[in-house]
Amino acid sequence: MAIEICPLAMDTGNLADWAAVVVAAIGAIAVFMLSRAANRTANASLQLTRRFQDRENLLLERESRLLLSEVATDVIEASSAIEAINNLDKQDVESWTAGNGIAQALEGLSLRVADRERDRLHLLPDYAAFGISDAQYRISQLQMMAEEFREHHAATELAAHFVPRLTMAAGRVEDSLNRALQSINFASAMLKSHV
């Protein structure tokens, strides 16, 4: 007698084998359908993320343009003030040296908007933020020099020697403000070209 592996098997195969094939086919179809659903979900999520990112980029560009506009006005006002200080120097050094005119004129010199919005300068392009920060630094240095002048050198013989230092520092501030304004104008033009 021959050994039979499956005595109940018909010519087409064992019923259990066919049931396994059917279950495997159903499982394969289910996996295929689930993977398609997962891909659709992932694509929808990616599109939603891109839309949010685009919207956020538009808001950041808008905020950058607004900040650039405000800071540009601030830089222009500071440039006018430093120009007036430089003109004051040329008019009559003795009168304002004795009266602490330059120190008083420098007290109000600042980039108010840039100082107030310092935490938002990172929204600007690097070159514009650097130009503004450099101008802020040079203004603070000039103000410290003016304070030193007023406290220690005004109405003394050293005043005549200290005044040229103040004028040179005022010139550096003016140059820095001009560079900041150029970088702001360039950044504004670049942002407008993206719109």
C-alpha cells in the first residue's frame, strides 16, 4: 500500500489548501487597499502642510515688508538728525562745545522702532538686520562718547581735542545709517520681487 499524504484530497487539491489561498488573496487585497488609503492620507497631509507653509511664508514676508518700512523711516529720521549734528559742528564749534549742544542733540538720537522691535529683526534678510544692528551699535557708541564728553570734557581745555573725536564718530554713524538704508532698500526690492 502506498503512503497517502492526504487521503481525502480530490484531484483539484485539498479544501484546506484552497481555503488558505482564498484567505491569503483576501489579505493581499486588504493590504493593497490599506496601503492606497495610507498613501492618499499621506498625500493629503503633505498638501495641507505645504499650504500651511506657503501661508506662513506669505505672512512672514508681509511682516518683513512692514518691519522694513517702519525701520526705513526710523533710519531716515536718524540720518537727518545726525546730519543736523554734523552741520551744527561745522557752524560754530565753540558755541555748542560750551553749551553741551552735541551731547544734548545726541540724547534723542536712536532707532526707536529698531530698538523696540529688536526681537523681530531676525525676520529681515541677514544683510538688512546686520546693517540695522551695526547702526544701533554705532549710535550707542556715539552716545557714550557724548556722555563722556559732557561729564568730563565740556567747558575744559580738553573739549577742543575731544570734539574732533565726536565728529569722526558722528561721521561713522552717518555712514552706518547710509549702509543700513541701502540694505533696507535692497531688501524691500527683493521682497517686492517675490510677490
